[in-house]
Amino acid sequence: MEQSKTEQDRQIAEEIKTFEAFRQDTERISELNIGDARRLLAIDLRHNIEKIINKRQKKANYHILVFAEHTPQGVTTKLLILPGTTPIPKMLGTILYYVDNRGGRLIKKWVLPLDLPRTDQYVSFEEGVKEIADAAKGQLIVY
């Protein structure tokens, strides 16, 4: 059964309060498992993006660039508002949204992880290259 908008809002508000409680009490952070931490961070991000969108409803289209800032106190999520006409280069460790106020849309442009997965820990470089080269023998290569 679908939840009403009010019930969803109440549930999100409760989850944000829980997230804020964990954020304030560094000892309790260890109680969070990875799934809960991801869920709460996503709720916090969604809440912050909604606040920005609600404040800028009458403004021109714009981008919201999400990134993490590393400080001695820990990691903080930052949201940067950029004009919609600005070309944004793709950067590792960022999320980019485009807000189309005229069309009433929020478009996710990209989500790029901070680091790329390394496969050399699973297959040694020498073995991997030799296996691929052996498998490619006699194959047609199209550029």
C-alpha cells in the first residue's frame, strides 16, 4: 500500500533527526552499518537539495554540484550552486544535478566515485594481459 505524502514527510523528518543525532554523537556512529549510513546520507542529501530547490524556484536554471570536503574534523558534504549555462567538467568524487525550473525537473547528470576500482588485486598484470592477448588471437578488431 502506498504511503501518503504526509506520512512520507513525517518518516523522512524522523530519519533526518536520527541522522542528526548520530552526527552529533561520534561514539554512536560505530553503531551504524554501511546500509543505514548510506540511506541516512542519501536522505540528508535529498533534504538539502529540496531546500535549495524550494528557495530558488523563481530563479533561472542552475546546476547543483555535490562533493565532499575533507577537514581535520572529518568529511563534510558540500553543495555548490552554479549557473545553468556554465559548462561543468566531470570530476571524480562528484555528483551533478541540473535543475530546470521552467520544466519543473531535476536531472541527475552524473555520479562519479572518488576512486576507480582496481582490478590488479584480482588478476596480476602479466597474467591478465597474456590471457586477453591469447583470447584475441584470430579475432577481427574493429576501430
